[in-house]
Amino acid sequence: MRIISCKVLAPVVALSLLLSACGGGSGEPELTPIGATLTVTAATNATFNGVYSTNTVSLAEVVKVNPITDEPEVCSFRFSGLANANGNGQIMDGDIRYLPGTNALHVIFVSIAGFEFNARDSINATVDRANDRIVLSGKALTSSTGVASTITVTGNMPMRGNRPEGC
């Protein structure tokens, strides 16, 4: 039988702990029997406007992430699979991060047809943990690419139950 020496095993364990402490967010979204609808209005590019919905939104498990940077600890999950109802083939995916133990959104990323938008504030957004959802009420998001482009998002994004403490 071959025994792994402590000189080999210790760095592997240390690296694993370091990578897990860096954050990383939630895993891949999985199909659920839960519906979701988000409406995009006031888009700089009108092709993004419309109702994005599905009866089976894909949701990742909510995880608590405590990064080693200046960023605060957050609860994080991803969603995917919201199709634009106008039939143009645009799909919306996203990543939502909120502060544990509060109703404050920290950051939201939304991607529509490969174009990413984000907001790094809690204005017009509420974390409704009791009802397993994020409520967006005219939430303005700005293009992540530096292009002067914005969208406004309204609706409820469900999140999975059985979340870590505070999430």
C-alpha cells in the first residue's frame, strides 16, 4: 500500500482551503418546477425590452460566500432560462448576491443574449427571505461593458429554500 507523505498532502489541503475561502458563488442552475417572470423596460436598446418568463426557472442553490477581498460576505445564487415572450430568442440569465441577515441586495448581474448588465446597490430591490424571492421594482441596471446602455427590471425572482443561516 502506498502512503501519501505529509509533505505532499499538506500543500494540497492548504490550496483546497484557500480556494474555498475565495468565494466562487453558487453552482450551476438546475431546472425547477417554479415559474419566474421579469419585465425589462426603458432599455437603451429597445430590443432588450419585453417580458422574460418561464414556468420552470433554473435555480442554483443559495450559498454563503465569504471572500478574502474587501467585499462583504454575501448569499449568492444564479438563475437561468427566462425566455423573451416576443419570440426573438433572447434568453435572460443572472447572478444575485445579497447581504446575510438583511433585506439588502448587494449586486445583481443580468445577461440578455450575451450582454451583461449589473447594479451594485439595493435601490428598488428587496430580499424577501420569508417568501423565497428577490423583488425588483424598477431596478436600473447598467451595461458591464462600459457602453452607455441601461435596462430597468421589474418582477420577482424566486430562490431555493433550505438556505444557509442568514440567507
